[in-house]
Amino acid sequence: MTLALETTTGLTVRLRLADDWFEVCGLDRLVPGRGVAALLPDGRQAAVFTDRAGRLFAVDNRDPFTGAAVLSRGLTGTHRGRPFVASPLLKQRFDLETGRCLDDDTVRVRTYEVEAA
């Protein structure tokens, strides 16, 4: 989903969890390239991002290499046209669309369907 900045006021970022939507925060709280951590009802955490084009992404906040909940604090970028977040600890990069680790094909993080409504 791509949104113009002037249309974001009043919109809420939501994640799909099973058969329902979970409200995370106001869209105006997201800064392109910076993540926000959201505590989910089951105790897990999600890392939510927006890019400069207004696209929204959400992945599990837990770094599978260290077990620390830090991906929301990672650096974002692109590699071969794919958006990623790099863990702030060991620097592994995770594709924000698929969750696949770009540095180790055997590892991935969960992704979430995300929208602004």
C-alpha cells in the first residue's frame, strides 16, 4: 500500500492476526526508514516499518540469530530492489516482504499483513 503523506492523518496501522485486525499505532507515528515495535495480544512482538514511498511492512521483532527483540531498531534499505531490515546486533538482513534472511537462506522471520485504515 502506498500513501501520500498528506492523507495519513487519522489513519491507523493494523496487522492481521488470524481472523482479525490488531491496531498498532497511528500512521503519523511511523517515520520512513525507522521501525516501531508493537506488543501483540499473545505476547510476541512485531516490527512495523514504512518506507519513503509510503509502503508498510511488518515482521516478527525477534532476531532469530540472537533471540533478542531488536529488529524494530534495525536499519532499513534495499538490496537488488528488495526492501530489508538489518538486525542492529549481527547485521543479518531480512526481506521485509517475505521475511527471508538475505544472508542465510535457511532462516526467516514471520511477516504480517499490514494496512492503514
